[in-house]
Amino acid sequence: MKRKQDVLHKTDRVKLWTPQSSPVIENSQWIESESGFPTKTYPIHVLLHANGEDVVSVEAVDVLFQALSTFQNTQGYENLCGGGGQTTVGHHDHNNASASESESSSSIPECTILGITNFFDDDPNVFRQEVNTQQDLVRAISVYPLLPNGRIVQRGRMFGYRVESNDERNLVLGAQMLKLRLGLPESADTRTFEKLAIRNLLEFRNELILEPVSPFHVEVLSLDSYTNETERAVMNDLPLIPAMILIMFAFSCLVYYKKNQVQSSCLFLGIGAVLTVVFSLLTSFGLLFLIGVPFSSLTAATPFIILGIGLDDSFIITGAYQRTDPSDLIPTRIQNAIHDCGLSILLTTLTTVSAFSLGTMSRVPAMKNFYIYAATCVFVDFIYQISFFVALLYMNEKRKAQRRYDWLFCFKQKSTSSDSTFDDEASGSDFDTTSTAFERKGYKLLRWYCNLLEHYAAIRAGIIVVFITFACVSVYGGSKLRVAFDITSLVPSKSYINSFVSALESYSEQDAYTCTAFFRDVDFSSQVVQSQMNAYIDELVDLPQITSYPPHFWLQDFQNFTHASKNASLSSSTTNSSFEEQLDMFLDNDYYNVLYSNLIVRDTSTNGGGAMTESAVILSLDNIDLKNVRDQVSFLSSQEEISRHFDKTLQSLGVKTKPDRMPFFTFSEDYFMWEFYAVAVEELLLSTIASVLAVAVITFLFIPRISVLCIVMLSVIMIYMDVLGLMYWAGFSINPVTLIAILMSIGLMVDYVLHVVMRCFEHHKQQPIMTTSQENDVPKVHVDMYDCLSTIGISVMIGGASTVLSTIPLAFSTSEIFFSIFVIFFGFVMFSLMHGLIFVPAILASFSFHNDDTKTASEDEDESAQEVVMEEEDSSIRKETTAVTIMLAALHEN
């Protein structure tokens, strides 16, 4: 249980979507662990709004102070925030912060506050003393550009959409939102306190909602909100798994139930088929939990999918067993059934596992972890099918042979005259007497379809044209898919995160993206380095995503300061001063100290201020559309090229830097997701091509026929295009969720086509199940296809129905992620079924592929000689199932 909790804790974070080879990860680790920049604070954001109404009122500010008091009264606040509860205005997140904020130097880290409460020293008593009327409030919050304590007023981070006076006073007359940012210092107790604070703030939020007279709403968000809420999404969706299992139990029992045939009914076997998959899932997850593979909300979709596709093999094995000679011993019948379908099951398992295994080479950790779970589950399920389920089948047949009831197997059925032919009725040679109602209806439907294909060439041609036309139209839709990802899709639909994001988008200007340019590993006193630093910023500003020069760049202000000092009375001292001494004088200025104390790092081990080791400047990416992925990826690529260019330039100028890392680079927390956007299409193309090639190679190794390979690959490509078109028409985009849903289905979508094609090409080597009268109704050239659909076709239909049913609970998920998987997976299954049972038979009926493949030089020999050759070929192909046969023989001996 402890291991499970540890694994579950490693749920979806933004970094899980960042390619492992990305320099963003290395730069992030340097900033957090190696650099001397102040440790960033962990933010808790509080928003207050009135559904678009004005919130610049005494009552609204009072409510915001109540929220602040709720935060400060949380258990552990005094220990975490400096004992006395006094807060200071400060912030150390280089991506979203202004350089004007700094941290108070104290032996105990202090929590920081940024918001409208700063105008009143974050003290509700001061607020109530100074503000009695609306005019008092407007006058107090309109102080600009500096607070009384010298801090810079940041109206964009204190108010939402606001109304300001047009005169020189620039008064804040109204606003649709008030903002409050509470920063927590890094500590061992920070995350625990954060959870308690969020819980208390949410309780305050709910109490405010229940007040009928209050028009105000409070929204909250913390750094760990997405992590906690995605964990909650997983936990909320866990009850869907028992619901899915119950659905599978019901469907499996329906398939194996036979009315008025107590002995022939196999409810016990139906339950066992579901338990086989459940046990394989428990085994797989237990092993992966044991070795510590992270479990995420995406991974939680695995049971729904594996349960559906896992039952397919059970239905295939059972169908093959029904077609064996009922006069043989049970072990012999099981061996013959495995000989009949074992190669097909092995082939489809290998194609699925190979597709998933190739996915584990993904550079995106979240996707890699999912593929590890999926590949392991499919392989373990195969082991359970050929061992555990086959053992259940043996036990069930022994029960029937001993004339015991299905569930009450301790009791035997009384002998009657109608039971004397029980063994014949239990055989698979006559579908009308032993099959379930579902199987009989499916058999009649497939038989009717075969007759259509045989007698009407226009229908065959029409079906082929319709399928190909639909695939071409889908290609057009797939080409229109865009790359995008809304991280709120990972959280429950009623999560407080959605309310926060919705309020922020509705009542506040969208904060522009920001990035921080870092400089390291160089001699900052060098004029060459300073010149290159200025040039680096100039080239970044020249990018179309940045429209203005950073308002605060320490090097520019430092150079202006020293130049002004040379022309002043301090010229002699400034001229003879070293770079470090000039920097001391620069930072002694209160204004510059406030601006740059957190953006300049100096070596404190030396005397005086110390040499500068690192520095930074914040840039606003004010011309990037927040929802335009192409803009984001373009900037990410451009800034990296600029950084690499200056790395080479500095080396060519003889500037000493550390190897294997760039001295100039930019960083933003948003880069983590932008890196995924940059590789999303590439990941999709490469994984698709690799998976399709793997399917092709494995198919050809097991069935070395060019015609089979052509049919399978044509179907795979068409199904893939159909699903991309479905995604476009459903309004989906390429994101981590849909990407995984697509790639995980590549190995699955070929299963039904392979079962049908393989059965049809190999069936002419076996005794057909059709009677002589049935064969007389169908020309000899199409007997194989007819018998194929009459046997494996029914099992494929049942397997496809079970797969669809297993994913239906995903449609009721509390997050959009599972619904997206449901739609895409449903599309793959339906298109795969239609190709396997409609398109492929039409192709086979139109072109005699297997006739060309089986002709030999001795085609004029008598029929008995041809049967001997076919039997030898069949024996060589089925060597892959020898291990299973030996296992079953051992089972019989025991």
C-alpha cells in the first residue's frame, strides 16, 4: 500500500509532458539547484469578483481581507511565515514576477503578499481606520507609481479589468476583479501548509457562496492544485472500473448463456473470462507499482481498454473450441482449438505489444509511462489467456461431461431421453443448436452479407469505393488538425480550478507570457561580455513575439549610472573604481537595489560585495497569442537558435565559459509545455510509422504472403485516416491525450483485420464447417471466405462488442481526458470492425488473392497430393504454438 501511495503521488505535472532531451529541464534544474538566485516562492492565488460587476467597494475589500485572515489563521502559518505573522511584499518567481519585488532579509523566511491589501500594509485594522467611504477607498488604492514603503504599484497584478480616470490623477474608479497573491517560502512544511491553506480557503469560498445576500465570489489556485486535482480525478473515476467490470460480466454471461440448456450454458466460463483479464491487470499493475513506474490520470485509462481487448482472445479460443470434433477427448479438443486460433492470437498480441513497446521510446515521460503499463498489461493478459483461461475451459468441459449444472456444479442433472444427444448438441459443428441467440443472429447476418458479395459485383465495387472515398475525405479532415492542449482537461469538470480559470479569463486581462534571460559563467566586468549581453537582448527583442525592450535591464541602468557618475562630482572615484566597486555604488542606490537585488548574484565568499556570478533580465512576450501554439513553438525555437549563436560567438571571441552549457539562455515555466508542442507532430508521425512498420514486419514473418500484407496495410492506413477525420469533426486537437489514444490504437486496430484475413487465407487448408448443401449454394471460389466469416467472423463481432462496451464508462468520466479516449478508441474499434467484416470480405470476393498465393508447379496433380502439401505447410506455420500444446498435454496428464 505504501508503494502504491508513493507511485500515485507522482501524478501529472507539467514536466511530465516535456521531452527528456529538452534543454529546458537542464536549465530548470540549474536555476533551482545550482544558481544563486533567491528561491522562488510557492504561490497561492486568490481572486475576488462579482460576476462582472464592480468590486471596488469597501465591502469587497473587506471580504478580501477575510480571505487573507483565513490564510493567516491556517495552522502552521506562524512557523512557516516568520513567527509574528508580519508579511512583506516580495516575489521570486523569475517568470511571472516583476523585478521590483524583493524578499526581506530575515533569519526566518517570510510569506509574501501582492495585492490590493498592500495599500493598507496588509492589515485589516489599518484598512478599517483609513477607509470609511467609497471616496476614501478610491483615493487609497490610486496611489501610483510607488507605495508608501517604496514598492512599485503593479495595477495589472492587483486588479482585473478596471476603470481609471482620464485626468492626471489616474484614479482607479472601478474593477471587475481584485487579485491577491500569497507566496510561501520553500520549506519542508510548505506543501503540508499549502494543502491546509487551500482547504480553508475553499471552505471560506463555499461559505460565501451559501450567503444569499453576498454578491461576491472567491476563487483560489495554488502551485499544487493541478497535481492534487488530477489525483482527485483519478480517484473519482476509479468507481467506473467496477462499473465496467459489471458490464463485462453481464455481457460475457449473455454471450455464454444458452436458454433451456442447463448443461450447455457456460455462465461459469463467462465469469472466468472476465476474471482472467482482471487478474492480468492486477498482476501487471502490481509489478509496475513494485518497480516504481509512475501512475497518472492517463494510465488510469488502461484497465478500460485492456478489459475490452482482453476478452477478444477468450471469445476466439471458445469459438475455436466449439468448432472441434466433439467426439475427441477434452485435452485433444483444446489442443486442436489452440492449433486453430493460437497463431492468430499470438500474432495480434505481438502486433499490439510491439506498437506499445515502440511507444516506450517516446521522449515524453507521461507517454512513456502509459506505454509501459499498456504493453505490460497486454503481454500478461496473453499469458493468462493461454494458461488460466484455458484451464477454466478445461474445467468447464469436465463439468459438462459429468453433467453438472453451470453454477451449482456440485449437483448433477438428471438423465432424460433428450440428453442422450447432449454431446452432439454441445459440439461446434452446428451453429443452430448450440450457439447463443446472439451468435445465431450474427451468423445469419454474415451469411446474408456473403450472398450479397457473391451475387452482386456492383455491391462489392460500391463498398470498396465508399470506404476509399471516406478515407480520402478523412485525410482532408486530418490535415486540418491543430496542436493544442488545455491542462484543465486533466481535472474534474467541477473542479475549483475550472472556476478560477473561467473567472480569470472573463474578468481580467490575460497576463502576457514572460521569460527570463539568464547570463552565467562569464566575466561580467569584461566590455566584450557586456557588449554581447546587450546584443543578445537586442536580438531577442527583434523577434516578432517581443514588441518592446525590457523596461528594467540592470546592465543598461548600470552603464547609464556609471556614465552619469563620471560627469558628476564623483568622477575621480568612479573612474578609478573596479567593476565590483562600481556595482556596489550602483546597488547602494535604493531604487536600483529594489529593482535588481534579486536579479544579480554575487560571490559572497570574497571580501566586499563580491564578483558577479550570474544575472538575469525579464522580458515580456507581449505579442504571443495565449492560444496560438505555432507562435509559442516558433519563439521557443528562435530563442534557442539565438542562444546557440551567442555561445559560438563568445567562444570565437575567446571568452572563457563552461563547456556543455550555454552562457546565455532564456527560461520560462511555459517552456515545459511548449517543448511538448514542438515535438507532438514529430512524435505522432514517427510513432505511427514505426508502429505500422512493426505490424507489417510481424505480419509478414508469420504469414509470408504479399497479398496478406497488402490487405492488412491498406486497412491499417484507411482506419488510421478515418480516425483522424473523426477527431477533426469531433472538434479534437493533437494533444497528449489524443496522441496517446491514437498511438495505443495502432496495434489494436489491426487485430480484427488480421483475424479475418488470416482465417480466410488458411481456412482452405482445413475442413470447412459448411455442410454439403450449404456449399452447393456458394461457388467453390468463395467457400473459404464464406466459412471464414461464419466462424471467426462471429467471434470478431462479439469481441468488438465487448471492446466497445468496456470503454462506455469512460464517457461518464469527470474529466475530458477519458471522454476523448472514449471517442477515439470507439472510432478505432468501429472502423476496424467495419474493415474486418465488410471491407476486407469485399476485397477478397473481388480478387482471388489466395488462389495466386497457393499455386505450385504441380497444380495438375491430383487433389490428394495437394492436400498433403497444404498439410505440411500448415504444420510448419503452426510451430509457434508448440509450447502451448506441450503445456496442455501436461495439464491433461495431471
